[in-house]
Amino acid sequence: MEKKNVVETRLQDEMTRNSELHTEVSRMRTLVKTAKKKLRDKDMGEEKSREDVQALLNKETQLRHQLEMDYGDLVASLKRSLVDRQRTEEELRSHLEAAEREHSQVEERSRQQLQRKLDEVNRSFQTQNTSQKSLLSQMEHRIRELEDQVSKNRCSEQDSIRHLDITQTELHAEAGHRECTPLPCPPLDCTHTVSVPGECCQKCRGCVHEGSHYDHNAKWTSVNNRCELCHCTEGHVHCEKEQCQTPCKNPAAPSPNSCCPVCQGCGVNGHTFPNGALIPTGDRCQECTCLGGDVRCSPLPCPALPCPSPVHRVGDCCPSCDQCEFEAQRYAEGQAFSSSRDPCIQCHCSAGIVSCENTAYSCPRLRCSHPARSAGECCPSCKECEYETRVYANGNVFTPVGSGPCLHCTCKNGNVICRQEKCPPLKCSNPITDPQHCCPICKVCVVEGVEFAEGSEWRPEGPCSSCSCVDGEIRCSQSRCPPIDCLHPTKITGTCCPVCDSCTYNQRIYGNGQRFTSPEQPCQSCTCLHGTVECEKSACPPVTCTNPSIPTGKCCPKCSDCSFENRVFVDGEAFSNPLNPCEECKCKNGQTNCYRRDCPAPQCNAPLPGQCCNTNCDGCSYAGKDYPNGQEFGHPTDQCRSCTCTNGNVQCLKKRCSPLPCSKPTLQPGECCPRFPIMLPILQRH
């Protein structure tokens, strides 16, 4: 108890000192805040204020170190006090167990001595009882012999008396005529009878037990053993133990005048305890009481503990705060450990309470662009690369998801470097593009040194034969022509049979429904209808020019053609400018008008400039500079952003900054990522 009071006094002193240190730290924090406010309000004397703040910070650091040392001394002192208390409890428990064992041994020796004395008394009593029984048996036998002798003598006397009475009766009868008869005897329920002196009738044989005489069918309790009930049957004694009906489980020993145990107390290990008395047991964690001959036990109550998850150790009655439970795991007192869910959370077990802090803000700044955090580690490192939420091992070559097979990236010391694959020149004219490969491949059929692409068709022996390239194999077939019912069928180049879909007239081909003028008869208008030409005199169409002319061999006037760069173009014809491929020209009324050609919309947001149109997505043109696909470059106006060229598209993203565990980080001029404010890391720990 004195040690406990000393520990509590020391704990109270340490807590008071701890409170004073916390008050001093709070005062120092207030001074630091005041100094920071002065720094913001005043530009003059910045260096002196900074030195003052640094001095305050140094003093705060010293106080914090002193507080940590005092707290460590307090924890160590408390641990030593707890160890001393546990050692004292163990010594008291050992003394108590030794006393109990000694008491049990003394009690056992006393019980054995009493048992030996009782056995000696019983043996002596049995010896005496045997000798007494033998003597009683001899005496009973002698009594029976005497009784028989007395009975014989009495009967002879009675015969003499009866003879005398008969004689006297006869004399009296002769004198006064008087007659006499013997008295009747009651019936007996036994087979062994004896004559009783002084009586005329016989009786059932009785019993002699423990020096006392008992009649036939008599019942009594043994004098030497109160637990035996005896009865007499024709001279034989029968004794049996009395049957007890006790309603309780732990009855007390019977009273001196009783045989059966009683429930007015409890009998435990040869000892009798009154009702309501406490019964000592070998289990120190429970309390037992005698109630109506039954032993009732209940566990001892345990005090309330300050820790949220107390631990019940084997051999202790009550749980204690010697261990901590966190995330379904148990940790020893003073043990430091990491959270299984987040390795950045560092925890410490103290007095059954787990205290944790996040150490992610203390991770060092890395020089690689794509650091990754390995499993079980808090801080990222440049050993692996994290790219688009995926982690790649150092030296691993991968293709980003959704980028296509031509972009290849490499993880090198935490940096991801991507490049666009360049395809080699192909020897075939019709390469095939496979979605699983970046570059097209050749898949052709070769006939007499001539290549035919996969799926192509050709006619090696005229239009009526057809060959095709299927999976690199040549397949050929021959065609037969069906009958036709038109006058001017057309045999189209590359086909075998003539058809009535158009008309062949004067070695010229006209489409179905087409109206035309025959060169031999320019004033006739002809029409092609389903392979047959029908002609009639034609009417001249109106002209749109002011100076039409009738060409030689023509019937109707027409507008003049255009001559441009030694080439002739008919009226209304549109053509590309031979001098400028980016312009398109049109002949109208003999005049040639040229204008810039319309460009289609590009398929990317930063195409490279082309010959006529800016539709080249094989690279990027951004801010006046050209970049190949896959190249990373800095933003021309914002140094905090990094840009990437991908298939003619430029994507600029802000550089990634490490997260800071503070609410108001500061951004210094000329830097991209915010920093801790001055003194914030030291204050944050408190």
C-alpha cells in the first residue's frame, strides 16, 4: 500500500510538471504567433525578427526535448513502479500459496493421525466386541440350557402337582364329585419356542444384543452405532445401516444424537462451515459462501480500466492495460508499430492506449518524375514508376493503355520515357495493317515474279479468267457469257461478257439513259436505252456565253474552251492549277478562274503544317515549334506545366506536387509546388 501511495504521489508530481511544461509550450507558441504577426506587419527588422523567432523556436525545441525526456522518465518510473508492484503481488501470492499448502499439509497430517487413532479404537472395539459377543453367546447358550432345565423341572413339578391334584380331585370327587382342566395357551408365529420360568405357556425365542434382551419381532437402534437399525427374529438379530435423504449438495456432519448429515451448514474437505460463512478455495479469482448446505461461488468484481481495449492475461483474475489492441492485433507495452492499412501511420502502445501519427509529410523530395510507392512502404521511391495509376518495375517497357501499339514507354529510375516506333520501308505495294502490330506487314501472292496483295484479284488470261490471293494462296476460275437481247451491248474493260447496262456506238461507250450526238451526224441526238441506241434530230441547247461558235463537225453552237499552261479545258470543266497544287481552277466562257482549295478539318489539335493544308498528325506544332510524337516538353509560358505530343495532340498538365499535411501551405515566387510555412513542421508535432 505504501509503494502504491509513493507511485501515485510521483505520478501526480510528474503530471503537474508535465502540465507546467505544456503551459510553457503554449506560451512559447503564443510568442511565436506574435513574432510571425510582427514579421507580416513590418518589413524593417526582418532579419532580427527572424533571429528572435529562431531563438524562440530553439527554446521551444529545448522545452519539447525536455518534455519528451521528462515524459520518458515518467513512463520509465511508472513502469518500474508497476514492475515493483507486480513483484510485491507475486511475492504475497507466493507466501499465501505456501501458507495454504502448509495449512493443507498440517490438516492432512492431523486427519491421518485421527484416522489412525480411530482405526486403532475401531480395531480394539471390534476385538472387545468379538470377545463380548463370544461371551454373550456362551452366556445365552448357558441361559437356554438353564431355562430348559428349569422348564423340565417345572414340568415335572407340575406333573407331580397335577398328579397330586388329580389324586385330590379324585378324593374330592369321591367325596363331592368335583372336576378341573388346564388353561389354554395363545397361538405363536414362530417355529422356535422356549419355556418361561413361572409361566405355563411357551413363548417365541427372544434375542440378546449388546447386553440387552429383546422379544421376538422387536426393533431398536444400536447402542454402539446410531446409524444401525436392528430387529429380532426367533433369537437372531439382524442390523442394517439407516438410509439418509439429504436435499443439499454439501451437508454438514450429523449431530451427536443423529446419524444423517444436515443442511444447517456445509461440509468441505473435512471442515464444517455455518450458513453464511465464507469458504476458502484454491481459486483466488472467486468467492464462495455456504448457503443452506450448498457452496455458492461467484467471480470477484473487477475495477473499471481507463484503456479502451483491456487484455485478460492467463492466470490473472481481471483484465489489465499492459497490452494494446489495434486493428485486431495485440501489441506489448512500449511497442512501436505501423498500421496494416497505411504504412505511413506510425503508432505506439502506452498504458493500454494506442497513439498514432501520420509520417507522410516527412517523406523526402525525389528528383524523378514518376516515383512509385511499393507495398508496405510509406514514402515513394525512384525504384519503380507510377504512370496513369499503374506501377511498373524499373527497366520495364510497356505500352500505355489506350495509346495504340506504336507508343512504347520505358521505366528508368522513376522516370517514364516514351517514344513513337518508326516503321521500316516495305517492299510490297499493298501492305496490311494489323491492330496488334504498329507497322503494316506484307501478305502477298507472287506469280512469275509479280506480287499480288492479300485479297486482290487479277485476270492472267483475259477477262474471262479470274484469280485472287486468299491467305497467300492463288485461286483462279473461268467465266461463261449468257445470251443478250440488246443491239449495242458493251464489253467493259476487265470483264468477260458484254452487258446491256450501257451502249457501245461507233466505238464509243455511252451510259444507260445518256443522250449524245453522233460524230458522223452531229445534228442528230441519240439516246442509249438498255444497250440499244435510238437517234433523232436534236435541238440545240441555249448557250451561256456571249460569243458562242460552231466547231467543225458540230451542229450546234457552243462556248469557247479555255487554254491554260499549254493545255485545253472545256467550258465548265474544273481542274487543279498546274502551277499551284493548292489551288483549283474552272473554265467558264473561255476564261480560267483559280481559287485556293478548301482544306478538310484535321483529326488532331496541333497538326504539323503540310504542303497545302495543316492536317499532318504525325507530330505536333505548338507555339511556333514542331515536336515528334511521344516527346515531352515544357510549356512555353508556364514553367509549372509539362506538355506531351501524342498523335498530333498536345496535352499540358500541371506538375505533380507532394501532398502536405497542413491547412495553409505557402507558394514561393518562381516555384511550382507549395511549401510548409515557416516553423510549421515543429508546431505541427505539438
